[in-house]
Amino acid sequence: MFLVLQVIISVFTIVALYGGDVSPIGNSARAMLVYILPLLIMANMLLLLYWLIRRRWLFLTIPVITLLCCINYIGTIYQLNLGGGNEPTTNKTGLKIASYNVAMFNRETSGFMAQDILAEMRRQKVDVLCIQEYNEISGDKKNSESYKEYFPYMAVGRQDMVVYSRYPIIGKKTLLFEATNNSAMWVDIDVKGHELRVFNVHLQTTGINRTMHQADKMIARNYDVSNSRLLNAIYGNYTLGLVFRSGQAAMISNECRKSRYPVILCGDFNDVPYSYTYNTMLGDLVDGFRECGKGFMYTFRGKKPVRIDYIFHDKHLQGLEYYRSDLTYSDHYPIYMKIAL
């Protein structure tokens, strides 16, 4: 029985590792296996321990080979890198870029959150700040007015997308996605004679939280919400989100390839490592966390500790450090990366 279980789990693990290589259109079940890869890896580890205790050396090779195949995936969520961490560790000069989904600053009216986030960006010595779910007005104040003292240059995409910079912005473009409020933008920045194209991206959300909230409201009103109906709604939202993000990722990837300047791509992808979205967006770029991050990296503060915010860069650039800070003003953490010039 355990041998059959081991073979099934190993097969599902290998299939899940390649689930991000196929478009979710028509392959949604296979594409969604990527989301349970951490559970499959844990199951393989438990079975490895079981075969060790039983001293079944031949059967032990199955989870060992399976886990060896998962090394690259594990590297996208955990890095044993003595040079990285959750705070800056190098004094080398470079461009410090940050990405943060601020969740509309929680729509608070005092402006405190926006100001405290600005103070954190000062403390981290950020040069370029990419914000998703931005809100210009906090109470009776315009956030851009207070930010411009530290970030003299600013470019706005679609209302809730903005890039602040300490270096001149010499070009910009807004990228609109069909049938959604999500969007992306890029700006060309002149950093002491080095031109870079920085992408700020916010891809389609899953809609799971909204579905659960609606279900809770229906239950409170004594409507019958069966588990099967709820699971069908959640599955439908996931698959629909996969399809939307696959098209959006292809659009961004094409824009990156057309860039005449080295690219830095960052933002809220709303998808996990090794997914079709992740692989499409990554393309020939370098995942900053895999290059110079450290430890277990997750960027979503909800009940699911997953990594859905990223900073990628052109392979001709060199990453110096990659980390996050534990600000609690949003359901995301801000992430930072310093890139050598």
C-alpha cells in the first residue's frame, strides 16, 4: 500500500513540476498541480523517512530521485545564501528597487500609512519604487505631494499603478489588459547615463477571497451554500484567473523582448513560482531571489504563505541583494533588490 502511494505521489510531483510549461487553456487541471507542489514535496519527505525507518533501501530511491528533481523548484521559495537576508547586507553601490502592493493604503483617511511607507523607503534608501493598488488621495492629502521630496520623478499608469524614482524618467507606457481592471506599465529611467526599462505589473487576481466573502454573507442570510457549490466556485475562479494571467503574462513578455534597454520586471503576479505565469514572465530574465536572496521567501500575508511578488532583471545586470521588510499595512510585503550598475 505504501509503495503504491509512493509511486502515485512521485508521478504527481513530476507532472506538477512541468505543469507550468503548458498553457492553462485546456490544461487547467495539470496547470493547477503546481499549487500543491509544496504538499507533494512534504509527502515525499515523509515517505522517505518511512522507508528509512523500515530500511527498504530500494524503495527509498524513489522519493530520493523525486526530491532531487525538485531542487530547482525548492530554490524558488528557499535559498541558503549567506550573502542575502531580510535586511541590506552589502555596501556596494547600485540601484535599489522596491515593489509593493499597498492595497489602496487600506483607504485610511489620515495619510499615516502612506507617510510611514515613505519613511520606510527612505530608511531602505530605495531609488525606484513600483506600487500596485495605489491610491493618490489619503484624506485631504495627495500622496504624490509628500513623496516628491524624496522621489522627484513620478509616472502614473492606470490610476492604481505608479512608479516613483529618484532618477529622471525619460519615457513611459501604460499596458491595459482586456476585460479586467488589472494593468501594467513601464518607464525608461536614466540612472547616471545608464538607461533601464522598469516594468510595474499587477496581474489578474484569483478572486478566492471575494468568493469566500460572498459565501459568508449568503450563510449569514440563511442561504444554503453546499460544500460542492463552494468548491466549484473556487475552482472556477482559479481556472479563470489562470487563463487571464496566461494572456497577460504573454503580453508583458513580448513587451520585455521588444525593449531597447535592459529590463527590470517587478510587481504582483498573483501566481506562484513554477506556474505558467511565472515561467512566461521569467523568460530569459533572472529571478532576483534565486540570485541573491536568502531563507524562506513569501510575500503574501494572508493565510497562505506564498511568494507572488517578484523582481526579475536582465541577465546582463547583476543582483547584489534581495529581501523583504515586514510592513503590515497591506496583505503583501514589500520586496527590495539592489542591482549593480
